[in-house]
Amino acid sequence: MTIDYAKARETMVEQQVRPWDVLDPRVLDVLATVPREAFVADAHRNLAYTDISLPLAHGQFMMKPVLEGRTLQSLAVDPTDDVLEIGAGSGYLTACLGRLAREVVSLEIHADLAATARARLAAQNVLNAQVIQADALNYSTDRRFNAICVTGAVYQIPQQWLQWLQPGGRLFVMRGRSPAMEGIVVTASAERNEVNASRIQSLFETDLPYLEGAAPAPAFEF
């Protein structure tokens, strides 16, 4: 069966993403133009625009389109922004961020996923994004970013991630204990970076696989 991917992309935006309160025209335009099927394994290409999470290697998943849309919208990325992505995965969200930002640096812990994401980005001529194989929980950089996009869940937000934000920068992440997680945006202080409840905005509830090493310790019941 031949799929009209352009039509499927339009249907995804209009019937899945927009009804979930994703109304930013730049985000909708990116989702309507970046070919999601080009970032999906051949075995799942026919499912590229369905409202489901698609499996990746190492027990990881490609987020549903609605979550990708909410994630992009929550960061309010400007064309002059430098963005750090934690978890390249398929490379799709990296490509979307590349359309919205000046530059994207993406950290991916798994060498095979990093290599595949690089190849897919190159094939789509995404020239302002680089994928670095690294564990974001042990990564070190002196660089500061306008926005940080975390594509997996964490139980607690590592303090060093907040230190990677520019003053006034935004970090999007899913946090909590599965299955009761929330998607939040943390906005850094204009003077110093710290977690402060007045600068944490809760956006929606969801459930997402944890980043490696970011899950809570198992809870034992007696």
C-alpha cells in the first residue's frame, strides 16, 4: 500500500496535534513540513503519523506526535536561540528544533542511535544540528543555552542541567514517578539558575520512559 505522507502529515497536525492545544504557528509549520517518516525505521514507516509511541533500540521510544508538538511549543524557541537536546533518539525532534533555532546540540548516550540520528539529519540537510554521544547525567560543558529539551523522563532534575541555561533560559522535561508524571517548563532566573517553584510551570500529565540513570530507586512495600 502506497501512503501519501504529505497528506498523512497534514492529518497528523490537524487531527492530533492542533486539538491538543498546540497553536504556535511556527511549531505547526515545522510539524507540517519535516518528513517524520524519514526518521522512522523501515519496519514502522507506515506508522510514522499515527498517534502512538514508536519503539527505538535500547528500550527507548519515539514520542507521540502530540507530545512532540507540546514539547516544541513549551520551549518557545526563537530563531536566534541555541538549544541543547538531551536524548536524540530518532533525530526527528532534533530536526524540528533545527528548523526553529539557530543551533542545536543533541546528546545521545547510545552510539548506534547517535550514528543513525546523524545520518538522518544529514540526509535531510539539517546543517545546524550536531549529535554528540554522551551521557547527559555525566556530561560537562561551559556552554550556556537558551533552551534545553529533555526527551526522556527524570525523577529529579539534575542541578547541572539548570546551570547550562542562559539567564532566562527554559528547560522542558517530564518528571515524577511513573505513571504519574508531569511535563514542566523551568525558567532560569535572570540572575542565577536554581529550581524555584515560582518559575516552574506544570503543563500536562503524561508517562514516558526514563532516561538511563534518571529513574527513582525502586520502592519496596512490606
